[in-house]
Amino acid sequence: MKKAFIIYGPPGAGKGTQANLLAARFGLYHLDTGKYIEHLVHDPQYKDDPEIQRERVIFDSGALCTPTWVLDVTKQHVARLSKAEFGIVFSGSPRTMYEAFGDSKHKGLIKVLEEKYGKENLIFLYLKIDPEESIARNSRRMVCEVCGTGLLFTDESHQHTMCPLCGGKLVRRTVDNPKVFDTRIKEYHERTEPILEALRTKHYGITEINGRPMPYEVHHEILKKLKLRNL
């Protein structure tokens, strides 16, 4: 049976890591809209596209991209994946009330997922971490510029430069810059957190998970709380 997981939490909570673990375990497709948008706005072939370049400026500032544009991109992905019978997992998306619920003329992503997967098959998770941990994690994160693997180092003075998975160069994302991170946190609290309360008022269950432990421990806690074995 197809299911759609949506994982929420502040920047650095481990949403992408947990989405990857669920995807690998259950054969789901991890639709990482943040990574897709980052790749899209930095793709050289779109350097002369005014719409893409407008979104690049917004993305690199740490703010959320234009909701109407993001919703259109995401709904196209969902339609293709649902048609192909894929289960799906989101990491932090939808990020704004409009993306989640739309308006009087446009369906939001939650409604689209209901239609494609069934309300009973939508699973919402919230990873909780302290603000101090969120800041620390983002200041120590590196990403492979080839395969996109994210690596979190506990030693701030680490000398790692090569991805252990593919050997690609490790780089720091533009949105992990400390100056940009403040904007990301502000955007999350003001524009994404309200979605959680709106979901509760619409009678969606949200499973809260402590995101502080090591990723494998968080993953096991998710499996335990959701009573997941096979999908």
C-alpha cells in the first residue's frame, strides 16, 4: 500500500537523514524539495532564466522560495510518483501555509496527497531538538557536491574534504552560512511551524520524536512509535 510521510522539524533536526533511512528501508521515494530547488536555482543552464534567478536570490538569502512556484513544482513531482505507484517521504515540505493548504482557487499539497494516497495513509512526524543543537549542527554540516550526501561532524576543527561515499569534494551549502541560518530559523518559526497547528485542527495526527540522539536511534524510535515493519 502506498503511503506518504511528511517529516517536520527545525533546521538541523535531521529531517533529510530520517527521510533517507525510511526511503531505504521501505523502498520509498525521498522527495527532497529543498535539495531539488537548490540544484535547480544553481544549475548553469538556467543562468539566463529570470524566474529561476529570482528564486536563486531568495534561496541563497535563507528565505523560503515563492510558494506558488514551489507548489507547482512539487505537485508535478507528486503526480508522477503516485502514477508510478511510489510511496513517498518529504523532509520539511510543504514549508508554507499556502504550499500546504492552497487557497480558494488552488489545491495545496496536503489535499493532493489525500487524493493520491488517501488521508489514512498520510503520516506526519515532528523531530524535536533544542535551538542550540540546531545551530551547532548546521555550523558543522558539509555536503558532497557530487552525490549530495550530507555529513555532520562533531569536531569543528575536522580536516575532512572528501565524501566517504563517492569521493567527491565536501562543501558547505550557502544556506548553512551562519548569517543566512538566522534567516532560516526565523522563516521556519514564522512560516512553517503554523502548519503543524493547522494540521492538528484538521484532525491529522502528528507523531513527535526526540531528534537529539544519534540518527540510528531516532530511526528506531520512529519505527517503534509508528509500529512499522513492512509497508
